[in-house]
Amino acid sequence: MKKVLKFKNFVEFSSYLDSLGLFHMDMTLGRMEEFVRNWGGRESFPAIHVVGTNGKGSTSAYLTSIACEYGLKVGTYTSPHFVTPRERITINGSMLSEEEWCALANQVMEIAPDAGLTYFELLTCMALVAFKNNGVDLAVMEAGLGGRFDATNTIDPGLTVFTPIGMDHEKVLGSTIELIAADKADAMCKNGIAITAGQVPEAQAILKKRAGELGCRLHSIDESSRVADLTPTLAGEHQKENAQLAASAWRLFCEKADFRFDEEKVRTGVAKGFIAGRLQIVNAGRTFILDGAHNTHAFNALEAGLQSSGLKPDTIIFACMKDKTLGPVRDALFRLTDGSVIACGIKDNERAYPFKDLAAVLGEQAKAAEDIDEALAMLNSGDRTVLICGSLYLLAAFYTRYPEFLEK
């Protein structure tokens, strides 16, 4: 009997994916656990799980690049995407074809036909299948939101990496740093291995407590584990810390995998590591600074990065999701520029802060633009340096106009 495929082509799959709702969440792991049980491929490759509030994408990019320098075939799963969901699943940094995506989706539907997977869960399952199909030596899996009920928290990783934890997604994860840290701490495995970046004391205490309960060995970056002369291409002092976290995590992975830790390969990997939208400076008729800073911790890093680079934007184009706490962010925005801030809408994004309301909250100095096209049209000839920040979805709208800037 001929097998009936759910998706005949990538267009059909994309329509189905969109119908699931990009922001629909169901904070349980039952559907993912059903898929993993039916799939039976979990032991096919080791995994490094990257969890935290800020720096997950950059740290994942460095880990991927370092592993590639070792000659490993590396599958990487990140989120969100800018222009196409195919950006989320890569092999050695390269996207898979539309045909392979369609085949992966059909394979997932065969494995768990009635699981009712959400948008993020479906893509997570596809990543796992893609990594097994392609015979990867290592999977680098970036958590989406939180840790406890994140779809990636079904992979039983060999190593869990915690980037800095801060206030974000409070309506889902909790209203205090302790609650947010507790959610993310649940990504640790029983009797596992984890490493953390420098954390605020409240978050560090939660991670340490949870590690003790699980018998998980929790490491921190110290002077003995640092690699000298790391020079990430990505700008900002915080990227040096993300790179050190990746290097220290790689040292632990090497110990577990019985690889020789090679500092020169680590340096080369870090120097080659790249991810778009992280204090990225491009030229498109004027200088644009592109940064996905969307919470207080990230804005502090952005502010420090701009100051160290001697950059002061003439204008800022800003957008955010409507669940954001805007007080501290608003103050930071007006410290960063002597010019105006354009409150920008994001088309077809149900979670985006309505641009007129956003402008009203930001104050008299703010202007309102319906979308990125209108915001760019509002720029004056004297606006030589423009910062676009606040949401990766705003950056996505920019990259849709200028896809060449998605590459290094």
C-alpha cells in the first residue's frame, strides 16, 4: 500500500506550521515525551543543552563553530528565526533544503501522528530527526523559553550550559529572578554535568540548590578554565564572556568525550562563530546597528557595547512584545541617543506591542511607525547611525529587506 504523505511540498508544510500559531504554548512535556518514546533515536548522538535568558544564541554559535574545528558534524537547533524557519535547524552551520524539511515533517508525523505537537515542539522533533538522519556527532540544542517545560528538555543532554539568567517572560516563568531561575534550573539532569556563566546571587543560589538535589555536578567559569586571547567576531564585552562560557563548556565536553582540549582550535572556532543581530554593524546607505536586546540585562550589555565602540545612535527604531516591562528599557533607550526613538509595529505579530500605545508609553520624544518600512522612511538625512533593537522579530523585518546581512 502506497504511503500517504501529509505534506507534498514545503509550501503545504509552511501553511500547516503557521496554522499552529508561532506563539501558542502548552506548558507540558507529554507530547514531546510521546514522540521521543516512539522515535527511539535518542542515543544516536550526544547533546549540549544551552539554557538561560541572554546569550543562548551566541553561546550556541560558538560551541557549533568550535566543534566544527574539531572536524565534527554538528547539528544546531536555535530560535527564533529571522526570514525562514529553516534557519532554526542547521548541519555544520548550513540550512537544509526545502525538500528535506518536507521529508522531516512527514517523518515526524509518522512517528507521532496524533501527538498534537505545538509549533516549537514540531520543529524540535524535526531537529532531532534531522540530526539522526544526517549522522551528526554532536547536537547543540538551544532552549526556547524557560527550561522545566521547554520542548528541548526531553533530550537528556550530556552537558547543560547556563547563560546569564535575568528578568524576562515574567508572565510565563514567574515574577522574580528566583522563580525564573528555578524554571531554568530544571533543565539540569539527575547525576548530570552543568556549567554556568556568572549569575546574580539569587539565580546562582537556585542553580546550586537544584544541582545538589539532582546530584548534578555544577561548574562555574574560573581563571583556570579560561582560554587566553579569545577574539570573537561578535562585538561587545558580553560576547567575550559568552565565548569563555562556550570554551569552558567545551573543555567539559572534551573530558566526557575523551577528546584532547585544543586551545588553538577553540580560539579559531570562537573567531569564526557568528550569529546575526548581536550588536551587528552594517551599512545600507547609512550605518545600522542591529541588536536583539529586549530586556534590562541585554540593554545593559548593549549600552556597554556602544560606549566601548564609541557609537551613539542618531535615532533608535524600537519594538517589543506587549508583555515587556518598559520602565527600565525606556530609560535605557533615551540614554543611548540624543535623537528620537521610533516606536515601531511588527506586522502579523499578535504579541507585538501596538505601536501607537508603545509610543505613548515611551513619551513625548517618541514617534510612531506602523512597520519597519514606515520607520525607515521617517529617518532624516542627518540620521547617519541608526540603532534597531528591542525584538528579534523587528530585526527579522529588517533582514527580510536586507537578507545579505544574515551572513557573516
